[in-house]
Amino acid sequence: MESTARALVAGLTSEARKAKVPFSAQSIGSMFGVYFRAAPPASFAEVMQCDRERFNRFFHEMLARG
């Protein structure tokens, strides 16, 4: 599961870079987080600076596509 999470994070990061979308992601074990900002947040304040509208669209599209 850990290698799958790492591959997912790497793939999402690569695609976002190609699309010039501010994006970062992290994984620890099988858990991962995605952020619509250039670097992973280091505090709650930085989490709140992420593009939440873009995250919501991404999240719902991922659900819709299974």
C-alpha cells in the first residue's frame, strides 16, 4: 500500500506540474494528502491558504470517477 500511495502522489504531482497547477502532495505509509498550493503546508494557517475550491472540484471528480 505504501508504494501505491507513493506512486499516486508522484503521478498526481507530475500531472499537475504539466498542467501548471499549483499542487503538492505528501505520503506517509499508505496515507496521503494533496494540496492545491506550491509546497505542502507546514501549519494549519498554510492549509487554509490552499485553493479549497479547486480541491473540492478535484475531490468530487475523483469520487464520480470511482
